[in-house]
Amino acid sequence: MLSAGSLARTFEDHIAPAFEADTGIELYGEYYGTNAVMRLVTERTKHPDMIVSADATLLRDRLFPAVADWDIEFATNSLGIAAAPDTAFGRRLGGDEPWYDLARSTEDGALAISDPELDPLGYRAMQAFELAEAEHDLDGFREAMADRVYEEPEEPQLLAGVETGSRVGAVVYRNMAVDRDLPFFEFPAAYNFADPDRAATYAEATYTFEDGETIEGRPIRYNLTVPGNADNREAGHRLVEYILANPSLLDEAGLTVGEPFPRLTGSVPEAIEL
């Protein structure tokens, strides 16, 4: 399986052990920023039996129809800041001071985001800064933060510095803070990308990649698919069924499930019992 890095502990600590115990199938996962996952697949560097994305639209744009022609959305998340509790920033975050004033007062590199070129979590952080700038009338906030934050190229390592206290915080998804028992300050609904009813507002923020492609903000939707040429499609299909049949595992990991999930796009194989 190739998966978005934000789900590394979700799979390794929650889904994989239960799946193996119940089915006897061992799950081997590799975790990268979703952009990197798509590139590994389209460039045929990796040949996975399942692909999991942190941006449903990105998977469809990059993989349909050559690699797959269906997907299932299965969970959502919210964006905010995980803070190092034993730092001044961590102690003050969530208090009377606005988070954006605290963020602007951090030293260069003390606050981390994922690399926007590799990962939806990174470009969502930049889009959140843009929406916060508009929401709170913060002239130049996005650019100031772009110059200040550290961009971590390995998404699964994004919180390593926060856990050791070498960084004061990181812009992450809620489940990533839950995974590590770190304090989490959730952004307001206007820019936490969790509210589908605010899709039009989220779309007002954009990020332009180095290759010139521009992507609009959109609600967080995790989706998955099994490539048509997967070596072990049967096991991939069984894992899809298992994830959908055990939403409590996702809840425990800090994700949000329930309505409107699961949501299907394309012709899901009949071998998958929904």
C-alpha cells in the first residue's frame, strides 16, 4: 500500500494489526506526501496493491483513467496546529491571544508545515494562511508565514521536532496530534477545511506548484483505490471492505467518519462487498 503520510499511524497502529489478526493478510505500507505517492505510481517507480490519498480530487486528476477508474471516500479530518506543550508557544496557544499573532512572533523555522510541493497538508497550510489573512484582515500574513515556516519534506516526520521540543508547533491534521497525544488547536471552520458547506470559501484560496499548476482549496476527503493492474487485487479489495466495515478503527485514530461516507466514484468492482 502507498498512502498519504498523515495516515501512517492510523494504518500501522490501528488498521494493519486488526486486519492481519482477522484475515491473516499482512499489510505493508509506505507513507509519503500524497503528491509524491501519485508521482511514484504514475512514474511506475512503485507498483502498489492499494493507494490512499489525502485529497480525493488529486487522486482522480492524477490516476484516472490510466491507473484506476474508481475510488471510495472514507473519512475526513480538520486542520490546525499541534503544539509542543513545554514551550511558551504551546502554553499560550488556545489562550486569549490570537493564534496568528503567536505564529507571527515565532522565530524562523520554529513552526513547521509539510512541503506544499509534495503534500496536500503542505498546500492546505498555505491556503489556510491565505484564508486567515482574509478572515482576520491580516495584511501580508500568508507571505510572512511562507517566509517563516520550515517545510518538512517527509510528512511522517513533521511532528518529530515538536515531540522533542526543537520546534514549537506544526500545522497538521487533527488525527496526527491525536496519534502523538499532543495539544491540538483546531483552526476556525472558515479555514480548517473540514466543513463541506464551506467548499466555495475554501476554493478562494489557491496554491501554485513550481510547474505552474494551480490548485484550489477544498474540503479534506480521504479516498482509496485498488489499481487495475495490482499484483494482489483480491487482498486490496479485502482491505477496502475491512476499512469500510470498521469505522471505529478510524475514529480511534482521530479521523472523522459517518455521513456522507462511504462515497463512491466510478464503477467499484463487484468483488468489493459494500
